[in-house]
Amino acid sequence: MASPKPTPTVAAKALSLHIGLNAVSSAAYSGWSGPLAACEFDANDMEALAKSRGMKPTVLLTKRGTRSRTLAALRAAAKALRAGDLFFLTYSGHGGQVTDINGDEPDGKDETWCLYDGQLIDDELYLELSKFAAGVRILVLSDSCHSGSVTKAMPSTPRERAMPVPVAMRVYREHQAFYDRLQKDVAKAVGAPLVDPDTALAQVAASGHLSAVVAKIKASVILISGCQDNQTSMDGDHNGAFTEQVLKAWNLGKFVGNYGQFHAKVRAGLPSSQSPNLFTLGRTGKFLAQAPFSV
């Protein structure tokens, strides 16, 4: 009797998306263009890291870093990846805030990524992550202001990666209908009252109580951010502070350890004014124990 044929082993897929904006469209931000210097360098360096680990990267720089291209890339990755696969997402640019209309934010503000033609609200990002299949590993590195749960600090430069508060207020006022509709669309898609996804993330380890958005995430997610929500991250000449420390800790692949140890090493290299967060969602025990960027 012939022995059964062995089941072929399917290699894991690994896709990555790297967004770096050295400016935004003044037409979408009430005359403010938010010039920065190192965000495109950050995205290109993250792309190089991804390639070195066998990932297939997509890069969106400045004018190409639009809402539609970002959402399309996220949705394409969610459609393509299966359990065991890896999605590596990095953002480098300004962080912003819009008025929260759902009552899910303790401070009354939703954190955002300032994409070229409009902001991506944190609720939207978590909703997109909920579309990934169970078992997909997702690693997010966010180097922007107010990124503690969805900013850069280099002492040598005054350039913060944060949209100034007066600009943020003006942008929201002039585009209020658009940003309010985005929040309402997320609430409608979730089908339940929203709790701040960022707050829910911070409470995962303590209580396991998740918001309606976060509860829908089936993938295993690790988010390492540049700083806390109430801190700012600074731009640099070649890399932002957070990205610089990520690359320094990684040391061209010579780093030895798991994600927790990697986060600790990155955090140790930054000043007290910038404290990177590490959040997890889903079943991440095995994921956290892996070497960073493992395919």
C-alpha cells in the first residue's frame, strides 16, 4: 500500500507598505503644507529593510501618499494575505487630530495620520486592520506626532512632526462635514457604539475589554509607535528620531532578541520626552516571541 503523499509546505507571504510624506497638499490643509525633511528617507530605509527580509514592498512618497492609495494598498494586502503571512506597515509624517464626534475619545480628539490630500483617522486604520484574515501577522511602526496608539524627537532640530493646533482646528472647521462623515461611516460599519481604539489597546493586557472596532480584528497585530499621544516626535536631517533608533537597534540584521526586547532597545535610545509605545491585538504570543521582521 502506497504511503500518502506529504502535504506540500506553502511559504508564507510577506507584503509591506511604507508611507513617507515630506509635505502635504496646502489645498487640503487650509493653506498649510507642513514641510519636513526626513520622512521620505524613513520610508525608503524601511523599504530597504523589508526587501532584505524577503518582503514585497510598496512605497508611497509625499504626493503619492494619498488617502485613496493608502486605503487601496491596505485593502489589497488584506485580500492577498492568509494565516501565517506578514504585513509590515510604516508611516512617517505629520500626526494630527480631529474633533471626535462619536464620544469614544477621552480627550475629545481622534488621532490621525496626515496623508497628502487628507487625514486618515485612527478609527479608520483599525477598521482596515479588522479586514485581515485570522492568523495574519501585522507589524505597524508609526513615526508621527500623537502616535502613541495610532510623533518624532531629535534634540538638534525644532521640526516637530505634528500639525500645529491652530491649523488642525482650522482644517477640521473647513472640512468638518468630510471628517464627521468618516467617523460616522466607521461607526456604521462596526454596528455598535465606539470606544476609543487607542484606549482599548492600552487596556488589553489588564482587562481584555476591547472596543467594537478592535474586537473585530482577527489578525495578530503589533504596533510600535514613535511616542505617546501627548508627546511629539521630531524630524531630522536623515531620519526621524524613532526611525533612526529602529535602524540602529536593528543594526543591519545583527539584533538578537524578540519584539519586546527590540522595543526596549529602541525606547532606551530615545530621550524621556519621547517614549515609544508597544501595543498588541489578537493572539500575539508567538508573534511577540519571534525575531523582528521575521517572514
